[in-house]
Amino acid sequence: MGRILYRTAGESHGAGVLALVEGLPAGLAVDLDSIHDALRRRRGGYGRGPRQKIEEDRVEVLAGLRRGRTLGSPLALWIVNRDRTIDRRVPRTVPRPGHADLAGLLRIGGTDVHAVAERASARETAGRVAAGAVARLLLREIGVEVAGFVVAIGGIEAPSAPAAIRGILRRASRSDCYGTDPATDRAWRRRIDLARAGGDSVGGIVEVRAEGAPPGLGSCAQWDERLDGRLALAVMSVPAIKGVEIGPAFESAARFGSRVHDGIVLRAGRLRRTGNRAGGIEGGMTNGECVVVRAAMKPLSTLARPLPSVDLATGRPAPATVIRTDTCAVPAASVVCEAVVALVLADAAVERFGAVTVAELRSDADRARRALLRR
């Protein structure tokens, strides 16, 4: 049974960020430009701070490719940090409320928050975005397209996005907030500017859609094989994400079942649904409809106007440490969530079809899709 596994390494101000991806089928063409584009989108978005102007985020492939195609061996992706000041940074002993600082020091001991913050930093997600860009390339081989975009910032929600992924990608690419409605973009920018002027931060909601996922990815056999659980784990692991839903789950919780579940119909010899309120997943498995994942991102915890805290070195009250940060990173979060969703779906596809090569994966996915949908 094939599986795609990945790990990252690296600190925020260390030498760089490493992503190691195992289980990719042999023969996948890896387009470095597509990885660089994903990393560019992660650095961008209205409300980002000065760190994003420092880093360039270019990927170097250390292992796993020959002439631009995967070998079936581990793929190692390396992203150099331009800011490599980890050993020169002055110790900071005042933890930030809402950050990993205090919880991490209670776990490992000590008083210098850098010991925790260097790894807890969202800088690590550059590695996940690079790995996720490769996963998106693999999913395209079986007709799956994944897109992340912003739904709400600071309590202002955009109108419904286009139904088709292509329309979402086109509109989001034109937006500096990665949304799909220009009028809402203007309202979001005003809200971000207001937060910046007050030394504050804002959160929001992002959505990831995966169009074309074959039915039967995931399993109901064991709790840790359920695809919705795997997606929730991956998305919740993104820094500052505090809530995840598949489809309109929280909205559905207030409705009668007759208004929640999607009817099954036969159209042109294919089993289809009357809607997609299940978010493309039933019983822990894809059902052939678009997979829809939403995530709630809290406002970032480093504030220019800091909250009260305690100096761990003296035990006295002190304002929280102020470290370079963003006013809003919701657009960037949509790119990171897109990446981790792609990684989970690519893992589930390789697990489902057990392919050693990309050609086998395409063939097996096509055969399974025809067999499961056609009646």
C-alpha cells in the first residue's frame, strides 16, 4: 500500500527550510516554476510584514529528481533563508499571549522564547507549500485541481465564489487579498489598514476546493483512515488555524437533516448528487463531488501594541515581546491550506491505487473512476 509522507526541518532564522517528500511515484515531471509560484503567493497578500520583502524563496532540489522527473526515491527540497541570524538574536524572556512561546517553554524549560519560536514560526510552512506544489502536480495527472482562496477577513465575508475551480483561480490571481470579489477586497483592505493603524491584527476564513477527486479516496475501516479526519488534522496543523469544517458543517448543524443531506440521482448513466452539502466526503471517503474544506484563522498573536505578559527572567509584569510580524496573513494561509490539502489527497490517491509510476496512477485512477460512477 503506497503512501506519501512528508516532513519539514528548519528554523525561522536558521540556514533554511527543508521539505522531504517520500512515496511519490516515479516519472512525475516537477516544474520548479510552479513551486516558485506557490511560494510567491505564500509571501504575498495584503497585510504582510517586512520579512516577506527579505526572503526570495527559491527551491533547490537536493535529491529525488533526474532530468526533471521523480525517481520514486525521497524528494528533498531546500529553501535558503536570507535572514540567518538565529545565533545572533538577543534572548527574549517575555512570552506573547496566543503564541507557542509560554507553552513551549513550560514543555522544554528555560526562559528564552527564541528556543520555541524559531521552530513554531510560520516560516516552516514554506516547506509545506513547496511539497504541496509537487502534490498538486501529481493530482493534475489524475484530473484533480486544488485551489485555496479567502472567504472572509476581519468578520467581512465575500459573496459565494464561482462554482468552477478555473474561475476561482482566475479571480484570486487578480486579487491582493486572494479573494474572488473585488468589492469585498476593498472592504478587506480597509479593515486591515484599520488594524495596522491600531497596532492590531485580523484573522479570517479560507476555503480549499478540490475538483475532480475520484470516488473512494479514504476509508471507513479505521478512524485514522477517514479522509475528513486526515484533512482536518492537516489543516488544523497550520499555524493560527483554530477551526476546520468539511462543507458548510457548522451551518448544517443548525438545520434539519432533510435540508442537509444530498440526494442521489442517475444522470446520463452516472450517479450524481442533487447538491454538495457533504463537502465531497461521506463516511470518510470521497463521493465524486468537489471536496470543500474551510478553515478559521485567528488574528496573529504578535501585536505592535502588545498585550500584558510576564518577564520570565524577573517574574515581573511586562508587555509582550514585539517581533516582526504581519497585520494579516489570511491570504498566505489560503496558500498553505491549499498545499496541505493537496498533500493529503495525493497521499490518499497513491494509497488507493498503489501506483509505482505516474503512468500506472493515471491508468488505475481512470479505470476506478469509470467503474464506480458508471451504472
